[in-house]
Amino acid sequence: MKLNDTIVALATPSGAGAIAVVRVSGPDALKIVAPLFKAKSKKPLEEQPTHTIHLGNVIDGERTIDEVLASVFRSPRSYTGEETVELSCHGSPYIQQEIIQLLIRKGCRSAEAGEFTLRAFLNAKMDLSQAEAVADLINSENAASHQMAMQQMRGGFSNEIQKLREELLNFASLIELELDFAEEDVEFANRDQFRDLVSRIQTVLKRLIDSFATGNVLKNGIPVAIVGEPNVGKSTLLNALLNEERAIVSDIAGTTRDTIEDEMSIGGVGFRFIDTAGIRETKDVVESIGIKKTFEKIGQAQVVVYLLGADQFQAQGSRFKIEIEKIKNRFPQKPILIIANKVDRLSEEELENLKSGLEVISNDSERSQYLLLSAKTGTGVEELKDKLLDYVNTGALRNSDTIVTNSRHYAALLKALEEINKVEDGLNADLSGDLLAIDIRQALHHFGEITGEITNDDLLGNIFANFCIGK
Ligand code: GDP
């Protein structure tokens, strides 16, 4: 990929819209656009200052293609750091293509996916982890993933890594300096201070590594397994939750008929509801495979919702109790929410009996709670949402701690920690400076991978290929 030419791409989604934005970036951006832009004002576009907008026509010889607004960003004060012009035109696909084709005829090259952001990175407008956050931001579908991407884009995570890297680099240089004075047996790098730094780095790395689990869950949606037999009202319940949130329902590709996932956003947090077949004892081979699957799905979930029919409780309460015990024994850490659905079918007296029955089953209030609900009338649905949100470790969202969501960063952090642990071992064993220096350099390498001080073309290619064209 050449990086000193001028590129063009549509920055808005393809298809018709009220307006569309065609983006041009590179050393000749203004030189190429100016002759094609007949401004209403007298001053040519090339002479306009940065961060200004101009009304005019895009012309191809005698022909006027569209009336547009041209935004001018002069290097280095643009997203890419290069000379940039953005043409806001009328959003017809025909106009968009005419303008883009014209620009290509006049010397622009069609941009590759993510090339604008790649250029921003190469021109030091942002570091690599910030550039990656741009893609996450574009893909964010709920408040939680949006907030995490925003935080990363603003550089919270990079700053933390960068600071530690600099301190570590400082010690590495001091230790390497000692090597030049080997005969004199001097210590430039104060070992106690160094030990202190190593332990601080370990703490930060561990926290960031731990945050990945939370980050991943928040990014992809919190998995909730719904255990319940056919006809207890699973679909009705999911619809009741959905209707209020007006969220998108989607079947996740690759899920089989007995495990269908519905995604929705509740209170700004994404949830994935995993439908399971229930765990009723059976001799039937096919059904027992279903039970095995249900347990697998429970294993992957953060929260289990055990859904039972309130009108069945009197006759089958003891079976429900056994099943719930089974789940609790098998997954001692997992919170279970017991929901008695269809309470609208019960009389006052039956309701009282149901309550006292459920009190007994969910006596360990830490782990299991019960909830009376009617998916049909909507009773208890709000309470269910509140409870689900309570289960989520929203602490991570509320405080400003950095959360790692990118698996590439996660892998680099793990490797960095491994090397830092070696440095600690080396310090404890009074290892000589030259050996210590090797492990420190390795750790520095992994820090650099995150922020992009250390990259290679394959890595950059991989990262930016996942962007959309025009970003
Ligand atoms: P699923 O097989 O678990 O998905 O169950 P459905 O959602 O298809 O519900 C089975 C039947 O129970 C349907 O006829 C629903 O209308 C009914 N149903 C579901 N929830 C309630 C409820 O809260 N009250 C009443 N009375 N009926 C319900």
C-alpha cells in the first residue's frame, strides 16, 4: 500500500440518504478537489484556512454534478494528519459514485479499508490501541460497549501502559549502563526502587488482564441461560422484555434449534438469552442429550434463570426443587434466579402457597432469589430487568477503571506479565544485570506491541482490514 498518495472513499453508508460524505485525504487533496469545486465565494478552496466549510458546486467540465459543502482540514490538523477535504453531497448513490469516479479520474486512489485511520496512526495522530478503539466505537451497539470504546479511544489504557513502559525503559537503560562499568561493580539502578516498580507493573497488568473477562462479557452481551420446559412461557417472556426495549432480536448464526440466542439491550447493557431445553429427568436418549446441552449452556452463562409454571407448582414443586438443587450443586458459583411465570392464573390463596414454597427453595438468598411474574400481563417484568442488572458487575462500568476488550491487547498483556514475573525472579535470585536486561527488553517489547511502538506490516494489515472503507 502506498501511503504518500491521495485517497478517496465514501465515509457514510452506501445507499441513498439525505446527505453523503466523500472524503479525500493526502498531500494533493486540495490540489485535486479545488479545480472541481466552483465555490460561491471568490476565494479558491486551496487558499482556505483549516476547519472551514464552503458552499459550492462540484463540476466536471461544463457539467454540474451536485451542490455540496466542502469542509477543509489542513495538515496536520485533520483526522489523518494530512490535507483533507470532505464533500457533503446529496445522498443519491448516483451522485456519490459520480463524485468519487471524478476524483479518481483526477488523481485520487480508492482508499483501502481502514486506510484513513491507518494514516492517522502512521502520522502519530493516535496510537495503535486508540486506532483499534475507533473500529470498536463504530461497532458498538449498547451503552456499555460504547463507553469502553470511548475510554480506549481517549487513550486511558494507552497512557497507563505508556507510563509504565517509560519507567521500565529508564531502569533498563540504567542496568545496561552498569554493564559498561562491569569491573567497577557499581549499581546505577537502585534495586529496591526497581523491585517497587516491578510490583507496581504486576499489579496494573493483573488488573488489566482480569478486566478482559468483564470487558468481553460487556462487549458481547452477558450470557443468561433460561432453563425451562416447553410451554412455561420462555418465548412470551423474551417478547415481553423485548417489546419494552424495542431492541433488535437476532438469531446468532451457528446456534442449533435447541439453543437459540436472543440479544437485547436492557438498561444500556447487552444481554444474550440462551434458550435451553430444561433438565427434566428422562430415559429418552434424545432428551438426555438435550439435558447435557442444557448443562453446557449453563456452564457458559453468567446467570441462570430457572423458569417454572406457577400453575404447576402445587403438583410439581418437589421436582422443581430437585432440579434447582442439581444446578446449584453442579455450578456452586453461579447465581440462579427462579421465576414463577403465569402468576395471573393463580388465586390469592394459591399465590400465598407458591410464595412460601419458593421461600424454602431459595433460602440461600445470596445465590438464588425468586420472582413472581406474568409474561402475559407484564407483572414482574420490570423487576426482572432490575435483578438482571444487579447481577451484572456494573461496578466496572461505573468507575473509570480501564477495561481491556481487545484480545490482541489481552495476549500482549499476558506475555508482558510473564516477562515481568521473570524479571522479579531474576531480582530475587540476584541475577546479573545483563541477564535481567534481556527479560526487561522482552517485557518492553510486549508493551510496545499494544501501543504500536513495535509493529509489523502483517499486524497492521490485520487490524485495519477489519475496518470499513472510508474510516
Ligand atoms: P415456551 O414454549 O416456553 O416458549 O412457551 P410460550 O411462550 O410459547 O408459552 C406457552 C403458552 O403459555 C402460550 O399459550 C402463552 O400464551 C402462555 N403463557 C405464557 N406466559 C404466560 C403468562 O404469564 N400467563 C398466562 N396466563 N399464560 C402465559
